[in-house]
Amino acid sequence: MQAALGTVSELWRYPASSLAGERLKTISVDVESIDGDRLFGLVDVSDNEIARPDRDAKWHKVPRIRTRLSPTLELEIAVPEGDWLAAPSIESDRAVSAYLGFEASLRPFRRENTGPDYAGPLTAERYRKAPIHLLTTASLARLKALHPEGVADPRRFRPNIVVDMAAIEGSFPETEWIGRKLAVGDLLLTISEPCRRCGFTIVAQDGFDHDPAILRNLVRHNAHNLGVYCTVDRPARVEVGDAMRFL
């Protein structure tokens, strides 16, 4: 058996696109997606434009809106200093609109993402590059070495799986693994492509400030990339502490 490259230190899903993610101790990975990942979008009611913090400053506060799913996979959101609210709902839309300063609404990508009482509109999913986005702490350490005054927080990059592994001087290691196969616990993956970063990575969130140098360093030193996308060869549950190995 191959030696472990590292162990899973963080697991995330993102119930609503562009809103803050939900950190978990376990995730369930299917061939197409993670259970509960990217089920909803936030839109500007005036033109039905979906939130794009990477492109428009009016959306820069969106990543501070917390999300979670109930045990029955119903969405709940909380704006800063606000209570948890069931969503989509009149109350959640009112809270988000007041926080952003314009009328906004949470909408599901598919009808089956909501309860039977929801009769509101849907919105189109922005994109889904691959079922899994994997990021190593070694790559975060490389970014920190290039930009010591910056905060290389995983939340900037929205990974599903963060693997703790030793830093490798001068290397963003997983970017060099394209085409290789990995086992993460019982989950089997193929690394399909590097994750090309966008302006979302520079946006402030709780605990760190707006920082354009984050993206500038990735453009200059790793062709815009950080982390990798993976396709699923064998679905499984993944837990924090699971080992990652090459196959």
C-alpha cells in the first residue's frame, strides 16, 4: 500500500452558491456531487442576475452570509448579527435584501431541492466543474511563503476537501498531480484539472480582509491555479482524519 500523503483536516459543502460554506465532520460523495452541495443561488430580483462576488462589488458581502442544512436538507441562512432563518422564505429574502441594500432572493436550482410547500421561481446553476474540489495545506503554505502578509485561508478558495500534508518548498503539489488517482479514505478519485482561480479569492470574509495580492501571486507563480478538481471513481463517505494516498 502507498504511504499516506496526508490526512483530511477540513470538509466543506456549500448549500448556496457564493454564500459561506458549511464545515462538516463527514461528507457523503456520490458520482455527481456531494450531498447538499450547491443547491441554491442568490439573485438580484431586479434582473434575476445570480450573485457574482468575483465580478461585481455589490455582491462582495455575500460570502459573509452563513448557510447550513437541516437534517432533512432544508436550507437555513443567517446574515451577520442575525438569527438563523429557513430559506427560501419571505423572512430570509427580507433579511438578505436589508443586508445587501437591494432586493435579493434565494432560489433553488431544481424543484427537488426544496420542500413541497415551495412554489417560487428557480434560478439557473452557474457551473459545476467537477464533483470535488481538493486543496492541500502544502499549497496554502506555498502561497503564504510567496505572500507572507496575506491570509491564505481555505475559505477564500471554497474547497470540499482540505488535506493536511507537509509543505514542499517551491511547489503547489496537487497542481502537479493532474491525471493521477487518489484514495481519500474509501473514496476513489481521479484528479481531472487544476482549479483556476477568480476574483472571489480576494474578497474579504470574517477573519480576513480584501486582498488582491492573493490572486496576483497565483497568476504569477501558478498560472492562476490553486487546488484541483476531481472526478469520482468510487463514491463513499469521507471523514476528517481519513488518509489520502496515491493509487
